[in-house]
Amino acid sequence: MIYQTIHALLGLDNLLLVTWQCSSDDIPNDKLPEFDGLDLLRIKNRNFQKFKRLNVEYPIIGSFEMAYLPEKDSWRPHFHAVTSCGNRDVLEHFRVYLQKQKHPRNTAPLHIIPITKTPVAAIGYLFKSEWKQKPSRVLGLRYTTQRLVGERLVNALLALDRLGMRKKLFLHKCKSYRRGRHLIFVA
């Protein structure tokens, strides 16, 4: 999928790696086994509506992911995406929109990083299939590891398996279709 994404964005300048968090959609740890494709579709549709309201006219190709927050014992949905945006102002309007969520994290729910030298590595980061734990302080201890263990790891793997890679894709102003075993993106 990495090379299909590069081919879809081939010839486009100003590639940006964009990560945004959906803090109003936090999922309690005990509800993760019930999380399914319909819940993900609801989250994705809400983001599509945000981009539509902001008149985003360039392709955005990304993937859904969750991070475990130990201090809240919950999972935070977020998206990693790559886009070709000549005008960052639209993304700054998206930042303001995200800050109006219920529980914005440090008023920085959107991260924008220009992709300059290694687009393959940056785009490969989008499609990783591993959910992690956010480092935080709980009861005075600092958790520096991002690796999930025990029941949380099992629940994360089961949720990933239920969703599958196809449902995790986030495609705005972009179409995908299957050709044999490959997924082709057309911007």
C-alpha cells in the first residue's frame, strides 16, 4: 500500500504528514472488545464532514489508529494521513475545529510535518498495524514504554483483526479499487 499511496500522490508538491486526534471519541478500555466497523465508520464520517465544511479540495490518504491512555484507562482514536496541501491555512482551520472537541489534549490535537527526504518511510508510518500506549504519569510512576502488554495487547489485536486494513483506510478526495491482490488509489 505504501507504493500505491506514493503513485497516487506522485507529482504532487508540498507533501505533509498530518496526525489528528479525535478526543471526543475516547473509548473506555472495557468497551474496546465491542468496538467494530460501525463505530469506526461513524468517526470517519464525522471527519469527512469536517473536511467538507472546510472545503478541503486536495487528496488525503491515511489510516486509523488508537492509542491507550493509562491515566484515563481509555483508547484515543486518531488518524495519520499524508496530503499534498499547498495552503496550510486550511489545516490550521481544521486545528481550530479540533480544539473545540470535548477533551482536547494539550490544545495540540493536530500535528503537521513536512515530508522532504523520505516519503516512503513517512508513508509507511501511516499503515503500521500496531497500536501503542501513550507515555504518561500514573500514581507518580512514569510509563516510558509504548508497548502494550497482557489483556490490553490481546484486546488491541482482536480489534485490529475485526477492522481489517480496508476499513482502517481514510480516503478524502481519493478513490480506491482492487486490481488483483493490489489496492490502487486514484486522486
